[in-house]
Amino acid sequence: MSIDFEIIRKDVAEALYTTPDQIGMDDNLTDMGLDSMRIMVLVTTWQERGMEMDFLTFAEDQTLNAWKAALEAHQT
């Protein structure tokens, strides 16, 4: 099962106390304050919603573009 990328973007924005439109697709999420613990909490939440990807997928390259590409590759 997959999860909609816009939900991921919204959840990341909430974790960073901002709005989705304030996060660029190539912004480094770590530089914006998203640490590994927050990523782990987000991934656990997404897994509970049916996403089949793991923490390492999101920890490797921390941009929304990279995460979207990983999700799209996993869905095909």
C-alpha cells in the first residue's frame, strides 16, 4: 500500500512548525530542523497508515524531491 506524497509533505511541514508551501522540494530538511528522531516518528506514522518503506529510505537524502522519487519508484 502507498501513501500520498502530499500527506508526507503536510506531515513534514507540521513537524517543522511551518506550512507545506514554505518547504522547497530541494530544501535540505535537516538544515530546516528535521532531525533523525523526527524522521523516525514520521516514518512510523506513515507505516501505520500503510506505507511499506523504511527509515533508511528517508534518512539517506533528506529532500522532498528525493523522498517523492523514492515513493514513486517503490510504487511502480
